Amino acid sequence: FGLVGATNVLINFLLFNVLVVTWFSDSELKANVVATAFATTSSYLMNRAWTFRHRKTDRIRREYVLFFLFNGIGLGIELAVMGLVKYGLGLTALWAINLAKVAGLGLGTVFRFWTYRTFVFAGPRPVPTDASPAHTSASAAASASSDLSQSPLPAGASSPELTPPPPTTPIASSRS
């Protein structure tokens, strides 16, 4: 996730700055939308191919729509920060807009990572096949809980603290 993210952040910033100094000289927010759309497409392809390849799904259309929906929300977070700096604080220098982009991108990335992992690439997680610590502790916990249902006592014997109280007989009512 980190390598894919870093690659696409580089793509995003390079394209954003090229657009700002060429075609979108006074429209940094529009330039950011174009750069982010390009980087988002690249990010989806890289994340599907590498980061979340082990989470197979037969619902690619759903995954694609959610990915772009959540990236749109992440872009909204980024644009809000950039707009606040440019229009709210009146800072229009390219360095100020880039710093705002960094802050907005950081906030958006936290949101994106959580949504990618939770909703977009949420296919069934693979079952560990090795004796890794996570697998070993999970196996031990499962084994311990199944051991609770098996008594270590011989057949027919019961433990006094596990023996249920004898059934009680209801008291007959004297009403007639």
C-alpha cells in the first residue's frame, strides 16, 4: 500500500504542478481534480494488481465504483483544505497551495486506507497456512475454547463445581 501510494502521490504532485504552471495558472483546484483523477486510476490498477491481490473478488464492478467513490470523498477533503488556504487565508503562492495539498492529501489518505481495506478490497482474507505467531495464537485460542467442552474426567464422573443442582419439585398449591 505504501509503495503504491508513494508512486501515485509523486504522479499526482508532478501532474498537478505541471498543470498549474501551464494550463491552469489560476485554477489550482481544477488542476488538482485532473491530477487526482489520473493518479486515482493509476492507484486502482496498482492496488488491485499488487497490494490487495490476495483478496480475490468476483465483484470487480462494485470494487471499482467504491474505490472511485471513496477517492472522490478523499479528493473533497483535499480540495477543502486547499480551498481554505487559497480562499480563506488568501495564500495563493504555489508553495502555499502545495503545502495545503500535502495536508489535505494526508487527511484523505487516512480516510482512503481505511475505506479500501474495509469496503473496497474486502474480499475474504486468506487463512494462514504457516505457523506464524498470529496463526499459532489463534489456533491456541480456538483449541482452548474447544477444550472447555471436553471434560478431563473419566466417563460418568463429574466435577462438583460443574454439577448442576438437582431439580426441584414444585410445591402444590392449596387453592381450590
